[in-house]
Amino acid sequence: ISLASALSLWSTTRQIYALATVGLILVLSLPFLLFAFVTTLLNHIEFVPLDVNETTSTSTNKHRGKVEPATV
């Protein structure tokens, strides 16, 4: 609705109000878009617990042999 009102203002002689309306819409919606993007990224992070005898250097060495090159 607000973008439609901005477009209707754009066709009149008050183009600066239309530009201000679009800017206000973007400024008010960016925090919500950023929140959705960040929470989606954080939901896809997977934490794998290490064994008691395992350290980070051995766990990274263990997974290095399983990596295969990409094929076309």
C-alpha cells in the first residue's frame, strides 16, 4: 500500500514526497530484513560436539581425507 501511494505521488508534481516515502519505507523495513537474514544464517550453523580424547587439530585432519574435488 505504501509503495502504491509513493507511485501515485511520483506521477504528480510532488516527486520529492514520493522519494521521501520510498526512502522511509526502506529505512523502516531494513532492520526487519536484516534480522530475518541473520537469524536464517544462524539457524543453519551446526555444532558437532567433540569426543573427550579428540582435539581440534585431529578432528580437522580426520576430515581432510574425505574431501573430493568437484567434477563438471
